[in-house]
Amino acid sequence: DVKVTQSSRYLVKRTGEKVFLECVQDMDHENMFWYRQDPGLGLRLIYFSYDVKMKEKGDIPEGYSVSREKKERFSLILESASTNQTSMYLCASSPSQEKLFFGSGTQLSVL
Amino acid sequence: SQQGEEDPQALSIQEGENATMNCSYKTSINNLQWYRQNSGRGLVHLILIRSNEREKHSGRLRVTLDTSKKSSSLLITASRAADTASYFCASPGGYNKLIFGAGTRLAVHP
């Protein structure tokens, strides 16, 4: 089975801190994604990557950056965390558009 | 931007009843997918229906697609308490991207 592992299940950070969310997949998928999920808003795409060192902005990239130095790892970076970035963050990987495999999510609270 | 919009936002039924969730989307698509999310967890892919298919079955799941109305429905038959979850439709929104709706929260009561 495909496994997508997010490094933290829960994370509490202070405003202004630099935050790293890590995601690792074990199926050699080309594509990896970061979504955030907020009540009533569903999943919104932050960034995605279709190859090593390649990245594309999603619908809400402001305040975030990403890094993909190796195929299996896709990191989401909050340069200076703010309270409005408190959310559930979901990583996913996929060989195509036809099926995404998700991690268990990281619930981030920024105080 | 939201490609898919689910309806209803929440649904509460008794075990054994059928649950129907609807999804509308905005642009032409080549497939539509449904995912399930248990509380506080990641999403799991349930089923994909292609634009040239009208109906597809998988176990107790039945998905329909009406491309003329830009809508899809997910039917769960003979629901169980374990079906309690949020259900999302998703459709391609560009190169290798999927865009998700806000989801339907389903509660199945024993």
C-alpha cells in the first residue's frame, strides 16, 4: 500500500516562528501536493510539485513556500507563522490526476 | 477556487437507510472522483467516474455523472455507523491538480 507520512500529527507554534511541515511518500510518485483544510471551506491547494525541484503555486500560496529536493519528500514552509494559518494541513501524492493518496494530516495551531 | 460544490452540507440518517450526496462542478472535466475523510484524518479515494460513463458501482457505492448538468451523485446503500465521515467530490483543475468541494458530513446513527 502507498504510504504518505506527515511528520507531525499536532503542532503548536507561536506567531512569527518559522514552521516546517514535512511529508514523505514511498511510491515514487511524480506529483505531490499541500492542501489546507478549514471548516466550511473544504480543501484548498497551497502548492504542488510535479518533479524534483519543480513547484507550482496553487490557489492560496501567500505566506507559504515549499521545497522538493528529493522525489519522496515535499516540505511546506511557513516563513513567519500567523494566527490565520491555524489549520489542518494535508499532504498528498499521486502518479496522475486520477487518484491522490493522502497523509493523516497535521493540525497546526499558531498562538 | 472551488470546482466542486457538495449538497447537502450535512446529512443525518439511521443505519440501513440510503445516503445520497450531490456534487456540482463548473468546467468541463474528463473525470470526477469521490473521497472519504474520517474525522481528523486524511482523505481516502473511493471511486472515479470518467466523463464517458454515466454510472459506476463499487460495493455499496453508486456514483452517477451527468455532464450536461455538470453534476454527480454518490449513493451509499444500506448505510452503517462506520460510514459516518465527510465525503468530498474532486475534479481536475489544471495540470495534475485536483480541486475539491467543501464536502458533505454524513452521520449514520445506530
